[in-house]
Amino acid sequence: MNSVLLFSYGTLQYKDLQFATFDRELIGRKDSLPGYVRAITESGGVLYYNIAPSSDPDDAVSGTVFEITEQELAAADKYERDRGYSRVFLTLRSGIQAWVYQRMAFA
């Protein structure tokens, strides 16, 4: 079974959402995404947490990194895509690389 790393700074850290999406509670460890800030975007009256690059290298977004299966990553993709997010591969403060969801810009 191949595993992948997923960094969450938002709702995928919630146990009830993990059970609904993955049928289990994920075990993770704290990490952060350097060079980014947390942002809030609005679409159709709904507020979404997002990340945005920062010009300040000291900025970082805190979250949790999880080790999940490729099948669970596909389930996360569906959950996040339905909410307007896409997956990008970024380097965390710990030096590891992980998938991170970022809200897509709408024209």
C-alpha cells in the first residue's frame, strides 16, 4: 500500500469530517507551511479558508500533516474539489513535501 502526505490547515483536521470522508480518524503531526498566510475567500455567500503566498519569509500557516493512502487522497480530492479547491505539492517547515489544497480563483 502506497502512502502519501497531506497537509491540512482547515476542515480535514476535524474528526467528524475525517470519518465522513475516510471512514476513520486520521493520525497526524503538527507542521506549518512557510511563506504563506491564511486567507479567507468568499463565494456565493460562503466563507472558505485558503492560503496565499506571502512576501514575508517569517509568515507560516499552521496545520497538521497526515499520512494517508492514495485511495484516501482520491476521496480528499473529491471533497475539496466540490468546494473549489485544487491540490498542490509544497514543502513544509519540517522539510517534508506534502499535498496541500488551495482554493482556486474564480473569474
